[in-house]
Amino acid sequence: MTVIPKAWSIPDIFRARMGNDVGRQRLMSEEGHHLVVLCEIPSLSDKGQRRPALFWVNDTGEWRSMPQSGGRSALRQLVLDYQEKVSALELKMTKVEGDNTPEEVHDVIDEAAPLQRSVRGLARVMQELRETLKDDREVLNIRDAAVSLESSIDLLLADAKSTLDFVTAKNAMIQAKESAKAAREAQKLNRIAALFFPLVTLASLFGMNAPADVLASNGSILVILVGLAMGALLWTILSKKTH
């Protein structure tokens, strides 16, 4: 069993080369028949599963297609659908660049990455089909659109990755500045504590006496001066370490 419709009267080798899954995008030619194996636009909900878009050109030049009917016109519409998807991501990227939101940029990359792989396969297959059907002008136009689409998705993904790197670096710089600011504030508190800690320690020698009794004690002024001197010394030492 393959993904090829049973009603298609195609060479048996095509069915033999196709499994239950679409596999890679490719062009198969045999006995004047051509089978174009492509994928519909991937989405995050697909979870890696590819949905087939098949186009068969028989030995008389008639086209068939699935899941959309219309043959050659369905192929053209598939490329247009890809273009609309890429344009939507480009618009989303433009809005994201203004907000500088790394999460939204990452969402664009998540959508664009599988799209890029599909578009590259589409452009490659369309080039092969163009070389096979040299006189088909419509195939030429579709090929040109696919090549242009490949350039657009490549530029979009490169822009998204560059923007993500910039936003990440910018946020890291902001965090570093905030951390440095917090460190400076902590250093100020440490220096203030260093200034008064020796004085408080020496003052504890006087117990819980009233201030008048402490000042009346012999050597109280000397203790205060010694405490302030030691605090100033610690202040100086800490200031030198932070420079």
C-alpha cells in the first residue's frame, strides 16, 4: 500500500518505490510518465509527519494531483501557499524585532526551520521537473517562484537567528549591569558596617549603661576614637579591594 491513489494508472515501479509515508521530495520518471512527490506546508502540529502532495504527468501530457485536484494549477497553488506562509512569518518577524522578545523570535525559528527544509526540497524538485519538461512554460514559472521562495526563507531564518543572538546578548548585558549595580550597593553596606562594627564591638564593653555613665567612664573617649580608627582602617581596606 502506498500514498499514491489507486485510481491512477501509473507505472508499477512508481508504486514499488513509494511506501506508506511520502519520504523525501523527489521526481520519478518512467515510460514517459512523471511523478512529482512533494509535501504540503509543514506545521508544528504535524510533529514531523509529512503530508504528501503528489502530481502525476502521464505519457500524453495530462496532469493529475492529490490531495488538491487541478494538476498543474494545484502545483502552482502549492507554491503560492508556501509563499503566503513565508510572508506571514516575515510579518511576524517584523513585529517581533520591534518588541525584542526572545521567546517570540524562537517561535519564528521553530516554524521556519521545517519550512526551510520543505522549500529547499520543493525548489530542487521543480528544477528537475523544469529540466525534464523543457517546453512547459508554466513549469518554468513555477520553478522560478520556488527558487525565489527558497531565497526568502533562507533570509528569514538567518534574520531570525541573528535577531535572537542580538536579543540574547542585549538581555545578558542588562542583567550584567543590574548585577553590577546590586554588587555596588552591597559594597556600600559592607563599608558602612565595617566603619561602625569595631566601634559597636568596643562599646559593648560598657554593657547596657546609660550614655551619661558611659561618657563619664575613664577612657570612654579613647575607646570611641579607637573604634572609629579601626572602622576607618577596614573601610580603606575594603575600598582598595573593590577597585
